[in-house]
Amino acid sequence: MTNPDPRDARIADLEARLLDAERRLQRQEEFFQMAVHDLRSPLSAIVVYAELLMNRVMGDLDNRQLEPIRTIHRNCNNLIRMAEDVLASARLRAGATVPRFAEIEVADSVRDAVRSLQGLADAKQVRIQMDPPTSPLGVRADTDYLSRAFANVLGNAIKFSPHGGEIRVSLDREESEVRIAFTDQGPGISPEKRDEVFQKFRRGDAGTVAGHGLGLSIAQFFIELHGGRILIEGVRGRGSTFLVGLPASMGPAKA
């Protein structure tokens, strides 16, 4: 009778651990799907009723009454977007979905993000100034995930902008990298805190600003998915610039 090979036992143990990890990831994905579904349904109902009230379908309201309804509508939409971002990143991490890369014009994705957050900016009277690029800036990207990343970066800039402030968005290309800069007039971030803002549930220096601390972490994940990078520039007390760099496409972007 031969002695069992210890390598076989180690292989069997590794296979069992891998199977357990796969089951955990599947349960995690199922949890996120259920959580997002359970969140989205009541939030969507609140959004619909808020829109009915805002459009005075259910009776006339004055501006003093409409303002908190607009806030409810805006915040519910933000929660829906956050939940969908969390689910999308979880599905990617678990390998349950894969990005669909194509040649795109990066300015189009930035404009999509600006449009999606215009209401939030208007509520704070924050002006978003997008400088049009002087030439086409093509990248190979999944439009949905890239637009989500830009929306999270821009949403963070709006959140920390002063009432009546301005956010400038500029796009250019340096050698083989397309660069998108989001510059706000917020409180800025000290150098020692800049890495922390990309960690989950961390918000840098301005801890008095409400938030869940997930947006920039998700943005970084989506940007790195495209082989890109995100970093912070600026001076504490004088605003921040979030600089996104993406590999430039060698071919022409689709119109």
C-alpha cells in the first residue's frame, strides 16, 4: 500500500478553498442584486411622486413648499445612482460581467456625466464650465463605466464646491495619454490625505460634508479598469483638481 502524496492533499485543499471563494462571490453578487432591487423600487416610487408634486399635478404648491420636494427628488436619484454603481463594480469584481470596450470620443462621456449631474449643480448654483477640446480625443473604453467614473468625480466636486462656485473641466492630450481635469473651488485636500479619499468610507479633510465615501473609490476602480489613473492636485484651502489619465487610442474615435 502506497502512502498518499501530500501534494494531492494540498491540491484538494486549494480546490475546496477556491470552490468556497466562488460560492462566497456568488452569494455576494446575489446580495447586491437583491439590495439594489429592494432599494431602487421604493426610491423610484418616491422619485415619481416627487415629480408629480414638482409638476403640480396633485395641486398647486408655492416655492417654499417645492424646495424640500426638489431636495428629496435629487437625493433619491443620487441614491439610485450610487446603488447601481456599487452593483456594477461588484459584478465586475466577481467576474459576473465584463466591460465592452470600443473606440469612443472621451468628451462625449464627460458631457454625459455633466448632463446627469446638472440638477445637482443647479441646486447649489454651481456653474460647470467645460472647455471644449481643440482636437478629437479618442480612447478605448466601455462608455457606461467611464461615464459612471466621470459622474462620481464630478459629483464629488459639486459636493465640496461652495454655493455659487464654479467647476472647470478641461480635456487635452499629452503624448500617449488623454487627460481630463476636474477643478473645483472647494476646501482642497492636504497632501497627506490625498490617498485616503480613494479608500472606501473616507472623505479626506472635509469631514463635515455629508456623504458615504464610496464615489471616488468606485471612480478609481472604473478608471483603472481602463488602464488609467486618477490623482489629486491643488493647494489646501484653494480647491482641488482631480486629474484622470487614460491611454490614448491609436485609432480614430467613432463619431
